[in-house]
Amino acid sequence: MTDRLMEILYHGTGIELMLVSIIGGIGFASLVLLLVSVSRRLYNGHKYRLLDELRKYYLPSLREMALAGKISAQDIANLRARPRSAKWIAIEDTLFLLLQEDGNRSFVGPLFERLGYLAFYRAMLSRRNPITQAAGISKLGMLKDTHSAARLLEMLDKNDPEIIVAAVRAFCEIGEVALFPKFFDALSTLLDKRSVTMKIIEASLSMAGREVTPVLLQSGRTCKDPRIVSAILKVLGDASADNSVYEFALSNLGHRDPEVRAKALKVIAACEDSVSACSHKTWYRLLKDPVWFVRLQAVRAVGKQRCKEYTEEISSLVLDEKWQVRNAAAEALTGLGEDAVEIFLKILKSSDKYAKESICEVLQTTGFVERLLSLLEKGLTTHGSSMYEIFKIMASLGFTSQLSDYLNKTEDRSIAVIIDLAQHETAQEVSRVLPIPPGLPSRRIRTELRSAS
Amino acid sequence: MKTFLITSVVGFNYFVGFYYGIVNLFYTMLLTIATASILAYIRKIKYLPLRELQFSPEVPPVSIIIPAHNEGETLFRTILSALNVNYPDSEIIVINDGSTDGMLDRLIRKFNLRRIDLVYRSFLKTMPVRGFYYNKDIPNLIVVDKEQGGKSDALNCGINVCRSPYFCTIDADTMIESDALLRLMAAVMESTVPIIACGGVVRVSNGCTIEDNKVTVINLPKKWLGLFQIVEYLRGFLFGRVGLDNLKGNLVLSGAFSMFEKQAALEVGGFAVNNVCEDMEIIVRMHKHMRLKKAPYAIRFISDPVCWTEVPSTIRAMGRQRRRWHLGLIQTMMRYKTMLFNPRYGKTGLLAMPYYFFVEMLSPVVEVVGYVSITVAYFFDMINYDFFMLFLILAIFYGAFLSVTGVFLEELTYRRYPKWQHLFTLLFFGILENFGYRQLNSLWRFQAFFQYLFGKQQWEYSRKHRGDEKREHIDGNIVRSLGAARP
């Protein structure tokens, strides 16, 4: 074999020599990969062992210093390390660990500065590699370095989305209140250039904490960009809303942008008794908004606060073209309790199949059917016959599971018979038996059924 | 006649050499791109704000759709792993696709489910739904019982039922890691171009220790077939997919673990029920649709969200799986052949489609015919012995090199296999797979052409049971593809 190879090397044609050199190259590359894999594993094994030891070593002493709340110049000198060395990484990890423990921020924060970490990460912002820059930005955000906030704003002018996303996030984490107006100006430009997504802005703003709520409100009031206003409302709506937030949302209910109106409605829904504080005219307009997701949020808000004065509008939304609105409207009606029975029955008797299905679905998923059955059982209702008809229609549309479940567990035979009838008799049969349904032992039920007939 | 034959054989051999050279050049390019990309991504994931996102109300809700047909205990494991994901708002939709072995009853018992009547809105046409099951103590789990219609039909049913803007499809024998969904969504949230579909890495769970519905100890399988597949998956995911992703040329996201934007999936009409590899078909259709619509979009492969799946552990089961994958590839390529070299479809038409057509689809034909042709040429003295041997050695060396690179990339980046023994075993099997395993794979893929050409109407489908698969047949064009994930 070797002789043959030597012969090719000395006397082979051009193509043979080329093949031999490619094979040699590939063999060499494979060997290099193998060696790199092995040496890397050895190196990493050693590195992580060392890091573990160093972390274990520094944690008690740093915790002790944090408890004491002071650190000597000598300690600082001992803790200093060459950037990216094992000691540097171990101390940084330990400090981050302490940072997560309550009450340590005032001690650990300045320590990062004194040990040179902040200077190192600030310097990373000037590097050319975008990932290095983004890593530096991210660290500065985690360390809440307020001195870097202005620099992070400058980073938003870069063209690299990697850097921009990291800068938006870090800026919000730092939460430098004074710079937020400029930040929102920059965001508008970034959104125009499609350099950042709304989701990233919303997620980042939600990280900023409650301290920035006043500045968010202030910016929201002055901002002309509906996307930013919408993001602010979204974030404020997800946090627990107070009076000022509620007023801000209220002022945006008539905004020209439907996204803003919808987000404002979400905030309103989260505030107790907020719906009744608004004018009827506003709600009528919102419940009839041309944009479906505004109607959806409006009906949810009204439903959540159980406002009976809008029952008629909500009832009409059960016939909405969008199933989401139909379901939300039906759900809102369930909030009215027993009073909704007649409304449901009216719609269930209509010819709109989709509305009927939405109602039946919601009646089941919200536990309304169970509530009705419980009322029937306790004899606390004056709508017995309507309920019976609702069950009958539900059964005819195939919504029988909860009724069947009830049948299986109830001991009240009188109601069981009604449910059984509602489930199994066709409309004609039911009407035939309705005047005096056979086998009904309870006088109350019989009376109700007779009155229904 | 003799001269013609000789000329043909020699000519074909030159073609094989040329084809081989071009393919390997492309692989080398992919490898280089993938290595650079993975190294950059590894640095990036260190500052991904996963912890913050995990509790953020701004993270969009996701529905996890699990289609299942006659699945055993592994389905419970899959459901429990999905229920335990670190994600702020997720729902799990299990579709019982007409199981006949009492799977639904087992599910009802296991999760204490109760029947509930919901409105089934058929945005996508599917086989009829028989019922919905729910437990109010597990509000984010819903089981849908439907008539048998195949995996695509079950997935379409899941899309109809789901109410989230995104849905993730996972196989019934696949466990997703707790952060996997969040990692996918982080990429979606950050991307300024709307990501309509994205997928993560599928890893082999054979041999691993599974406790509390997650992989706790990573180990290698004892069977050599599993080891070959690990190397194959590493190579396929860490350099093939990553490389193609950087070229915006990915036409496949593994059906075992992918996430889709619901609206985009509805726009293209959901999963195709007449294709054996619905995961590839929908991606190609999405590319086509979005290109024609001229809307900005991205389909991404993300290399760190991980799910674990069982791979076939018998030759027979594996052969069936590979034939099916290749048949799906052929079906998809032929169905969308008008996209080939068509500048209207941009990179998809000019790069991805030609790559999948000429490299992925035709390579087993060239390889199998090439083996025959070169052997014939050698025995009839139509080829120079030295040249023949050198070419053979080159083919083996380069194949081994690519496999070793897959293992190397794993070592360089995620290092999931912790022991020294793992590293050397995988490297050894990376070399060994070029002696028989690779050829066997080519043969299975070659057979898929016959299935395609001769219009086999009885499609085979596989059901895995403790790592093995059972062969079953169903009639007509209903295609079963509940097998394992492709690398």
C-alpha cells in the first residue's frame, strides 16, 4: 500500500496527486478537530473545576463583607483580578449571586465599579464586534449602571438589531428616569426603521419596574406615536393600575388608533368600578366600535365589572361577526347571574347558529350551567321553565356533557327527570309531554313546567 | 454497442466524480458557515433574558399540539413534559387520532378528564371531532377525540382548536426541555422580520435516563444503530440545518418540534394530508406563499432549544422510517418543481430548492448507481485501479470528516455528552458509519424512488413501542407519519 502511494506521489498523474493531497488535507483536518476536541475538553474540565473552587472560596468572605456593609482597601486590592481570568469570573459570579439576595444591592453595586467590572463592560461598548458590544450592554443593564444610560441611548443609533435589542432591554433595566423621553423618541425611529419589535419594547418596559410608572405616564401623555402609547398602556395594564394610570387610559379611550383604544380598555378593565365612572356615550361607542378587537376589549371590560346598564348592547354583541366577541359577550352576560337566563333564552331561540353555539360553549366553560342547576336544586329560581328550555336547546345542539354529568351524580330525582327529558326528547315530544310531564314527583317543578307550557 | 457501453460507464463515472465534488464543496461551505454561526450564537445565548421572559406577560401565548394514535405510556411522559415547560402562557392540546387501543380511556383516567362540549370551528377541514376532554384542575390541558385522519389531519384539528397566536407541534414520543419553548419564542420576539415558523434541535433519548418526565442523565444507547443515529442527528442539526438557516434555505423543520405562527399556517391551508412528510411540505408551501405574496417573513432554525426523541432501534423500523422521509422529500420536490431555479421565489427557488432536489433527493440515486457503475468499470478494466482506490478513500475520508465535524461542533458548543467515553464513541461511530451504514441508508432512500414511481397506494406507517416500530397498513391516501423526527 505504501509502495503504491509512493509510486503515485512520484509518477502519478495530476488528478491523482490532487486526490492524494485532498485526502491528506482531510485526514489532517480530522486529526486537528480530534485534538482540538480533546484539548478543549481537558481545558474546560480544568477551568470549571477551578471556577467552582474559587466561587466556593470567595462566597463566604464576600457575604461576610456584605453583611458588615464595608470593605477595606486591602480587600479591594485582594479581589482585583485580570479581566476574564478565572478569579475575575468567579468573583463576578459570586457578586451576582449576592446581588440576588435581599439587601445586598447597596453593597454589591458599588463593588462592581471598584473592582473594575463596570469599566471593563463600558469599554466593551467601543469594540467592533456587535456580539461583544451586545454582551457588554447586557451586563451593564444587569448591573443597573446608571452612568451608562446615556451611552446606551447612543447605541440605539447603530444599525445592528443585536445591539439595539440589547440596548433597549438594558436601558429599561437601568430605568434612568430622566432619559426616558429621549428613549421614547429613539424608539419611534427604531420602529419606523423596523430595527426593533413591539414585543421587545413591551417586554423591556415591563422589566423597568414600578419606579418608572410616572415617567411612562408622562411620556404617554406627550408622545404622538400611537405605537409607543399602545406599548405604554400595555405595560401599565399588565402591572397593577392605580388612579393616574386609569385616568391616562381613560383619556385614550377616544384615541384614533384602535390598538391604543383596545389597550386602554384593558387597563380600564383592570381597575375596579372604572366602567361606571365613564359616560354611557363612551361605552355605547366602544361597544359598537368598527374594529373587532376594540369591541372585544370593551365587552370584556364591561363584563368584568358586571355593568347591568349595558346588557342590551352586550346582548347584541352575542350576534357579532367575530366569534371572539360573541364568546366574550356571552361570558359577560353570565356575570349577570340569573338575570341573564331570559336573555340567553331569547338568543338561543334565534336562528343564528353561531351565536347559539357561542352561548352554549360559554355556559359550559364558565360553570354557568352548574350554577343554574344548583339554583334549580335549591328551588331558588323563578326562571325554572326558561332554564329547562335552555337545557333543551343546549341538548339539541349537542352540549350535553355537563347535563349528563349532573344526571349521574344528582340525588334530586325531580330535576334529574327534567334534565333527562331535556336531553333525550325531541322538540315535539317535549312539547307533547310538557303540560304534565310524566314521572315528575316535585310539585314545584310540575307547576313551573305547566306555567311554561 | 460495446464502445457505447464503455463510453457510458466511463462517462457516468466522471459524472459521479463531478457530482461528488460539487456536493462536497457545498457541504464544506455549509460547514464553515455553521461553525461561525454556532460560535456566535453560543456567545449570544449567554445574555438571552430567559429568566425575565419566563415571567413576562408580554410573551405571546403558545399552544402545544400533540397528535397521537395508539400511543403507550410515552404519551403521558410527553404531555407531562409539555405541562412542565417554563413558559408564562401555554396550553397543551392532545389530539387522539382515532386510537383503537384504548388510549383515550387511559388518558381520561390518567388526567382525570371530563367530557366538555366545545364549539369546533373548522378553519381547516378535518375528519369529524367526537369530543373534548378537560380537567378544570389542569386548565391548560385539553384532549380532543377525533376520527382517524392521519398526523396532518390531527395537526390541522389542533390548529382549529388552539386559541394562541403561535402553536408548537411535538411528536407523541418527544419530550421538550423546559426552556425550549421560551428559547424559540425569544428568537421570534427579537426578530424584526416576522418569523412564521421555527424549529429546534431534536436529540436522541435512547440510552438516556428519564426521571420526572425529563432527561436527567445523558448517556449513549447500547445498540450500534442508535449510536449511528446520534452522529447523524448531530451532523444534520448542528451543521446542516444551521448552515442552511444562515443561507435562508431551510426547507425542513422537524415535525417532532417546530413552532408556527397560527395565522400563517391557516393562510397556507394547514398541513397537507396527502404527503408523507407534512413537516417539509408545509415549510415549502409557506415559502411559496410568502414569496408570491411578497411579504417579509423568516423561517428559522434555532440551535439551542432541545427536545428528546426515541429513534428506531431495529434495522427494519429504521429502513421504513428512512424510506418514508425520502418519499416525502420526493413528493414535495415534485409537487413544487416549478419553484426550482425560479427567480420569483428568491433564495428558496435559486438555492434551497436546487440543493434539496439535486443533493438531498438525487444523491442516493447517484450514490447507488455510482457504486454499481464504478464496480463494473473496475472489474472490466475500464477504470484505473489507483484512481478507483483514491476516489474510494477520498469518499470515506470526507464522509468521516463530516461526521467528526458534527461531533466536534457539539463538543465546541453545547457539550451534552459529558463523559470521555461518549466523545470517543461518537467519534469512532462517525468514522465507522462510512462502512456500511451510509450505504444502507442510501439504499433505503433509493427504494423510496420505486415507491414513488410505482405509485404504491398502501402507505406504511409506523408506531413506536418501546423503541421498536410495528408495521401496519391503512388504505387509500391517508398517510400515517407518526414516526420519529428526521435529522
